[in-house]
Amino acid sequence: MTAKTRIIEELGETALVLPNLVASGLQANDRAKYYMSLLQASHEHATRPNHAPPDLRAEREASGEEDVALDEVVAGSRAMADDIVVMPHATAIHDRLLASIDQMMAPLRVPGFQPDRPLGAYEQRLAALRDVLPGVTADAVPFGYVDAVTRVGRDGPDSIHLLVMDLHRELNGAQARLAEHVVDGARVYGLADADVQLVGAFMHGVNATAPLKFDHPGLDTTATRAGDRLVIQNDIGTTDVHMFVLHVDGTVLSFIYTDIHRPRLQFFKQMLAAAGLEWGDRSASGAGYETLVGRRACDTVDELAGLLTLIGSRLVFLIDWNRARKRLSRFVRKADAIDALGWAAEYGVGHRAFLEAGGERLIYSVLERTAAPQLRYGARLDEILGRDAALAFLKAVLRITSDALQQHRSVRLVRDEVQAELVGHLNESQQGVLSLAADHAALVVALAEAVRQALRHLREGRDKDLAALSERAKRWESKADQIVSRVRQLQRVVSDAPGAGRLLPDADDVADGLEEAIFLVSLLRDHHPGSGAVDTLEGLADLAALGAQEYVKCIEIARDIQRGGTREDIDEFLVAVDRVTIIEHESDAAERRAKALMLETAGNFRALHLLAQVAKALEESSDGLARCALGLKDHIMSDVLVY
């Protein structure tokens, strides 16, 4: 005996109409939601006329409402001084909303039908709501009407919206009980032969990714035919308003997706960005949720089936999405958390495993085991590792937890794998400080070379080139400051920042001094210092440039050592450090000789003063480079090399 036959025998002859009544009731539910969206959007536009009115045409078409005149309602609504909104067709909208509710209640009136709540309770609620609703006459809608219709909170007075939600739940239960058979997990009834293939295509997508929800409820699917349309409904999660209803009319697909979280609607839209869908406006549907409408006309049935599979495969990534976003946002920016979730969906990883494995508690426990002495309280991962590395780490956590739960690995092993991933990123972060120091040192070299070039421009009378060089030096010095700021940011959140990070203040003093030297040289062009006096500075400038080049060599070799360099690397590093200190001693002697020559060759007192200041800046730059090289040596010998 088929399920359909048993239902006929149990409910009697009138039950033959029940499947159609349920299908009609579900269509009426779509229209009721559209009418409430229309009322809410119209009221909002009337009270905020400076905002562009939303276009609800796509939502109207998806609901099955054919009256095109309703597309002009929102734009035509306006607020009056006596707390009234003049809304075109308001009386008709009110009547159609109540008629939709009556149509939703029709299946409950079939003899033998057993709703979760007595039919009389629903009829009494509807009657009571009719009595208390503010009156709508001549398209004049009182301000309190829309709130009384669309309110969703259970802790306040009843509303039309709450009644619609409860009736929708009754119809979903009836649809499940009426199912004649199952197609790949979807409960279906009243399907044509061609519908079975399309439902199977949708379920192929759902089933391909459904394991990623693990033990979380959701993704229950029902399907039926309502007139000319195949209707597929998926209960994504467990909330009343988190619903997905899909319609297929020939080879035209459309769907309505409702959600209380606007970012999740946008995320769903992004997941289907390559699907060629036309999108309807997101619209506030009363206090509590918003609606997203998608539509595409396919050329062939195979194309339609492929689109159904794609859409079905994306639904699992909406389950607990907002919860996962909030957990990940504790470690990185919100946009980066969404980026990580998008990656997890694209690569079939998902985020439910991360939540099952403890979510943010998993990461905090690993941080405590790995780097507790280093981290300052409240530091975020993107502050510690850098934005790109933090995002890469979170993606790895999502992958590790997903693989582990699917393979039934222990929680301890998951924690160990996440800890190993974090250690790798922390090591890269420390290596990154030396990379920043190398970038800074390259700018110091550029500034030192610029001093030599500035002296040549001064001697040759190339004033324009000298001015341009001075401006370029300012930009280099500004870039050097930005690098120092990045390292200081790391030191604020990591109390035991890599020793190389402590070199940057001295190195930045060198950059500042060299930029100052270039500026002073540019001033000399107006004070005629004499060619002999300028020549005395070139030796100092040569030493500063040579010292900067040797310092860069120190850092590059140090990076190799930190990666696990050889004994030869260490020897080469020590020689480079020694060379920087020798250059510093040579610079001291060169400055004394330069001062003596300046007294003999400087053309005037002002020129002598500027020449002396340039000489001092160059000598101090060599001093600073020596301090940096020796500090780097201490870091390598004390922090990196452990004997």
C-alpha cells in the first residue's frame, strides 16, 4: 500500500485535495511575506523619502503575485502630518494579506487533518488580530499598522507575521507527512517524471557538502508541484525565518532566501557570483528578517540541473555562518573573517568543524601553550603575525579541523596540528622582522648614496637636481619611518619581539641623519662654500655609503643564519660586522681631518657652519650603523645560536 493510499484511507475522500491545498497554502505563504515586505518598505520610504525606494518587482514575481501595479506602491507612498501614510492600493494589499492567511489555513480545515495546534486557536488569533489592527481605509495607513502586522517578537503582542510563521510551520509538517517517496533524501509528492531529475540534481549538490554540517540539524528538503511550477524548500537551519524556497517553471529558476543576518545574505550572493543570476533588492520584511531573490533563465535542462546542483551545494555553508564569523572576528578584521569563510566554502572545507572543535577556545588554548609569555593581553593575531599571515593561519585552522573531524581524529591531535601551524607562522613573523630591517637598511643605503650625489650636484652647480634629490630623500625617510612603525606595532603586542626589532630605532636615527645631511647640502648652494670645502665631505660620504652597504650584508647573512645557516655563514656575518665597526673608526678620523680642512677652505662662516653640520651628520650615521651591526651580532649570538 502506497503512502498516498494510506493517507486517503485514513483521512477519507476529502483528503484527496489535501496535497493541492498544502501546495496552495505554501504559495500563499510566499505572497503573504511579499505583502508584508511591501508594507514595510512603503512605510520606510514614506518616513525617509530622501532614500531611494527599493524595487520589489523580483520578490513579487517570485511570490506568484501578478499585479504589476504593486511595483509602484513603495515609490508612491508618503507620510502625512497626522501620523498617516498614504499608500497606493493599501486596502487591496490588506485584503490580499488576510486572504493569503485564510488560504494557508485551508488545509487545516480538512477533516482528519491534525495540526500541532487546534484549528480553532488559529481562527481565534486571526479574529482577534482583525479586531485590534488599526483600520486601513481609502489607502490611508495609520503609523501603527505596519508594526502590528510585521512584528516578530514572541515576548509582545500577537501579530499577523507571527500567525503566518506558525501556519507556515504547520504546512511544512503537512508537506512532510504527505510525502509519497524520497528522492536522494528529499521528501517529495505530486511530482512529474521530469521533476524527479531536477530534484535529484538539487539533492546531489546538497548531499555533496552536507557532511560538513556534522551533527548540526538542517538541510531537510521537501519538493512538490504547485500548478506549473516545481517547488523545492530547504530548511537551512533551525530558526523560523532562515528559509530557502526555490521555484522551477520550465527552465526558469528563481528562489527566495530569507535571513535575519544581512551579511549572510551578501555572503550567499557572493558564493553564487559566477552563476549568472539576476538579483532582486534586499528588503526589510518587517522587524526581524530580510529577503534575497535570485533568478536565471536557463537555455537547456542540463544547464538548469547544473545550476540546481551548485545552489544546493552552497546551503551547508550558511549553517552557523554568523556564529563562525563572530568567532573568527576576534582574531582578525571582520572583512578578513568573511574572506576566510569564503575560502572555506570555495574549497569544500566549511566552518562547522571549527565550531565543533571549540571555535575561538581552540585558538586561545593554542596561543596559551605556544606563546603565552610573548603575547600582551588583548593582542589580535593580525597584530602579532601581520594581516596576511593571520588570515592564512585561520584558513589552515579551518582546514585542519574539517579534515580531523571527517577522519575522526582526536581533539588532542587537532590541537597539536593547530599549534604546529601557529609555531610556523610565529617563526615566519620573527623572520619577517629581519625582512623589515632589510627593507629599512636598503633605504639607508639609498639615502647614503643620495648624500654623495647631492655633493656632486652642489659642486657642479646643478641646483634643480639638488632640490629634486632633497625631495626624493624626504620620501625615502618617510618610508623608513613607516617600517619602524610596523616593527613598533609588533613590539607592542609581542613583549619578547625578535632582537632584530630592537635595532630599528638606531637604524632610523641613521636614516633621519642622512636625510638631514642632504637637506643641509641643499642649503649650501646659497652660501658658496668653495669646491675645496665640498671635497672634504666626499670622503665622509663615501664611508657612510660603504658602511650602509656592509650593514645590509650583515642583515642578509643574519636572515640566512636564522633560517638555519652554516658555519661559513656565521663567519661571513662576523666579518661583515667587524667591517662596519672599522668603517666607523675610519669615519671618526675622517671627520677630524675634514673639520681642519674646512677651516682653511670654507668661504664664509655660514658655509663653515653648514659644512660642519653635514660632517657631523655623516659621522653620526657611521656611529649608528656600527651600533646596529653590534646589536644584530648580540641578537644572533644570544637569541638565534644556541650551543
